[in-house]
Amino acid sequence: MEISGSSAFYSGLSSIQTGQNRVDQAAGKIASAATTQPSDAQNDRLRAVDRGQSTTSASNMVEMAEGKFQVELGVKVAKASDEMLGTLIDTYA
């Protein structure tokens, strides 16, 4: 039996890595938005577009949640593939 890089196990690992990257990027955007301190003139402009700011923060939070679920599903795929490979080896050994 040949195990290639396109197996379910590697798909699970790839999903985990992609989910982690998604969480890292969203967390970075949230952190950078929280640490910037606008001037008085910028405060006036930000009050006018406050809804846009909250939508951006909300979308970043959603991105983090999606990344978390992507990692969890990748773990399940990798674990199921590992268990299936173990079953196949036990059957044919």
C-alpha cells in the first residue's frame, strides 16, 4: 500500500496549518486595531465611521472562530485517517 502526500492525513494537517494561519492573521488585526491611538482629528472621523470599525472587529472575531473550527476539523480528519491506517495495517499484517 502506498501512502502519498495527498492522503487524508496530510489533508488534515494542511487544514490545521491553514486554520492556525487564519487565527494568527485575525488576532494580529484585532491587536493592531486595539493598540493604535488616534489623534483628536482622527477621533472625530472615527466617530463618523464607527459602524465600519465595529464591523471590522466583528469580522475579525468571526475569522478567528472559523480558524478554530478549521483546526478542530483538521484534527478530526488526521485522527480518523491515522486510525484507519492502523486498522488496515492490523488487517493485512
